[in-house]
Amino acid sequence: MPLIPEEPQIHEKAQGPRATPASGRTAPTPRPVPGPRPAAPPRPGRPGPARPAAPAQRASRDTAAKPAPSGPAAAAPARSAPQIQLIPATPEGALDAAEEAVDLLLDSGRAPGDVLVVTTGEPHPWATHELSFGDAAYWAQHDAGDDVFYTDAAAVDRAASRAVVVVALNGGDEAAAATVLPLARSRAGTLLIVCGDPQRVNSVLGAGV
């Protein structure tokens, strides 16, 4: 019979330790209390960074307003016409006057590639010489743009714009001057120099040149 009371004591001990692990298991239940994780909603409350984003949009509005005024400003220089300089010369002396004008330009620091010379009469000796090597080689030098380029009235429309255009009215009829001078003016970026009869030039480009 004494064995019987011992058994309940063993059962009680077994129940005791079992109860403790049960209580340990109950502790994990509060673990889901990751109540700190719900604190994550405060992170969205960080819209503090979002506030700087709003000013960024304001800046974009400002930039949008800036391009509008800059547009007209850029168009203004495109409308500017080149300055026109007239050097009185006879048809026989126009080419020499043009050569002197080119020398003065280069001496003043103007780059050779900035200058285009156009003749209305006989071609410049340089052009005649270079054309002897073929049309392709001649225009290749024009495209290179590293030296003064000489052409005549018949090919001026093929020439690209350069900062300075020098025209020698060294012959040709009135129609040649009437055609070359407007084209030369359209090719001149900043300066158009015309060597020839002032009356003839004024009749084409307008009085007061």
C-alpha cells in the first residue's frame, strides 16, 4: 500500500515540470506581441521626406518657366544680320583689294577657316589650281574648313556659311552681282566685305552700305 502514495507523488512531479513548460509556451504567445512592429505605421508617418519631394515639384515648375524666356533670347541672335563693309574698287582691282582684306583679317587674328572669298569674274588663281586636281579634291578642302576657301559666283550656293565672306566684284554682268551678293550675305556669319563699285553694291544690297 505504501507504494500507492508514492505513485501520486511521482505523478505530481511529472505534472509539475510539465506545467512549467506549458507556462514557457504561454510566454511565446506574448511574443507575437510584436507590438513594436505595428510601430511600423509610424514609418509612413515619416512623410517628412515626402515634404522635401513637394518642394522639388515647385522647382520643376520654376524650371518650366525658365525655358520660355530663354527661347526668345536664343532666337534673337539668329535674326542678327552680318555687318557689311564696302571697299571701293574697280573690276580690275577688286581681286587685289579682296586679297588685302584677307591679309588684314588674318593679321588681326581671324582663323583662315573663318574666311570665304567669292569672285564674280575670273576665278581666284588658288581655285583654278585646286580644281585642276578634280572637283572632289577641291570641295574636300572646303569641307575640311581649315584654310581660306575661294570659289566663284557659279558655286557660291554650294559653299557653307563662314564667319567672314569677302566678295570681289572683279567682272561679270549685273545679274551675277545681284545673285552673288544676297547669297554671300546669307553665308556670312558676322561680316560681309564687298570689294567693288559702291553704286553697284548699293543697288543690290541697299543704299547706305
